[in-house]
Amino acid sequence: MKKLKKSEKSRGIIAFANNNKITDYVSIAKNSLKIAEKTLGLPTTLISLDDLNYNNTRYDIDTEQFVEWKNYDRCLAYDLSPYDETIVIDADYLILDNNLNKIFDCQWDYLLQRNNLALSTNYPYKMGANSLPYVWATVFAFRKTEKSKLFFDLISRIQKNYNYYKLLFNVDQRNFRNDYAFAMADIILNGYSIVPHSIYGTMITVDQVINSISKKDNKLIIKDNSKSFVLPVTNLHIMSKAYLQSENFLELVDGLA
Amino acid sequence: MTNLDLLMEEIRIATDFQINKKILREKIQTDLHMAHHGGLFKITPELLAFVKTWPVDELYLEDVYQNPISIDKQVFLVTAQQHYQQVMNRWHQEYEEIKKIRKI
């Protein structure tokens, strides 16, 4: 058995993944974690809990329809993480630069991603027209502290009583969204106020159907059906699950990891 | 590959300079953050100027997570200046590169 260093025992990355009929989230998460491990030099853990009795749906940009989505296990991150300091990523979040390593040098209990910039859409920043700003649960970090424990317990409570909290916060969407549950818990825990604590920087979201991503001369070239984007090597949130199951993505993973 | 295929490929890889520029700027704004002495600071010209003109060698600065961090003026200044220069140089270099491939 590989002997781990002290820091490796207490700091790591986890991802949750549960397959549905059309998407192999587990394979996608394995590849994303492989990239993350290489980039940040941290151990990784994949958590798959297929026995959760909840059903949810999300809009799939590849098939242009609502598909089954098993995303109810995020509130268990505190209990299930084997690390003292954990970065949690969605299966579709690619860690391509090492900026996240800097957060470990600072003082916080948990950090959420508040800013997002998408390539083709301007997303609303609030949970509803008369609501409060939400966060992106695509990537977040926590330490095993009392405040973090309270935070995750509160998310679990919000999840169980989502219909109540949805009305309380004037949420427009009917479906449960981790992004909203995290935002509500954060707002409540901070005395019904919004604190600026955040994973610093802006999350870049590739929110359209894409055909390829390649790395060339320290740049990422992302091609969709109509144009290409030339980006610096930065962390990416890829919404096209079809791309994440394509041969091109596997080639990208092999090249990076 | 026929001429039409080549032409189609050329059109397909046409890129939007304004989006590339915007994303590059976001990445640089992120990279300008520097961890120092248990705090995280976004290194800006204002911060550099403030620290440089501070008359005492030790001071407390508020980091991005609203914590007061004890700073040794000289150590912070040298590290922060190096970090700022490195990131800004990279921004300039990468900006020039995306300008060359400007299509729209």
C-alpha cells in the first residue's frame, strides 16, 4: 500500500457521480478527477450513492430535453469526505490550473463559487426575480469545522423541506437545485446576509454543445458548431455531457493527465 | 479534403476576439491573487502603492476573506511586485497572441 504524506491524508478532492440512462457520470467523474489530481497534486475520491430515493430532472443541452438527474447527495460531503480539507467538484468541472491550491493557505470554514461567466449565455444571478443571489455548487471547498458542519446540516434540512424554502426565498424554478440550497444555507447561516467569502475568481462555463477541446501552445481551443474559442488554460465547467463522453475528451484527458 | 471542406473548416474555426479577450481578462484577475502569511490578496497597483508608501515596516492588511493579516512590508512588497509583474507580463503576451488570430 502506498504510504501517504501527512498533507495527502488531510487534503483532497472529491466528486459525486451517479449514472442515469443516458449519461455515464461515473466515467466522466473519474476522468475529471484524474485531471484534478494531476493539476493540484492532491488525492481524489469518487463517491457514488445509487440508492438515494429522490428523482430530479435537468435540461440536457445535447438532447434538448429534460433528463433524469441524481444530485441529492452533495449535502453528505461533510460526512463522506475522508479529508480534513476538501475541494468538491461536479463531474463536469475540469481543474486545469492550480489556483485552487492557494485557498488552503487562508482562513475560512467553507468557500463557495459565486461568480460565473458563460461563453454563450448570460445567466441570471438571482434565484428568482424577487429573490437573492445564488452560488454555483459546481465547485466548493470546506474544512471539517463546526461552522461547516452546521452549513451541511442546514443544506440537508433545506433539501428535505425544499418546498417551504423555495417559497421563503421566492425561487422561480420548481426543481431542486444544489446551487440554490447552498445559497439559502449560506445566507441563513450568516444571519440572513450575504458575505463575500468565495472561491476567488470567476468560473468559466462552456454552456453550449461543443465538438472538441484541444490544448495548443499553452492555450485551450474549444470548438462548437459555429465557431472556436481561444482561451487561457483555466478551470472549465463543461455543460455538454455528450462531449465529456466523447473520444476527443478522452484524448484531452490522456494529454493532460 | 475538397476546397469546400477546407473553406468550411476555415469558417468553423473563426473566433470571436471579444469573447477570448474577456475570458483572458477574467483568468488574469484570478491569477493576480497571491497567498501570503495566511491571507489571500489580490495584487493591484493600489495595494502595491499603499504598501510602498506605508511608513512602518510592519502593518496589518485586510485580505479577500476579511481577515487582518500581519505583513512585513519589505517581504510583502518584493513578493507582490514579482507576482504582479509575472502575471501582467503573461497577460500582455497572451493578449498579443489572441490578437494575431483575431477573426471577428
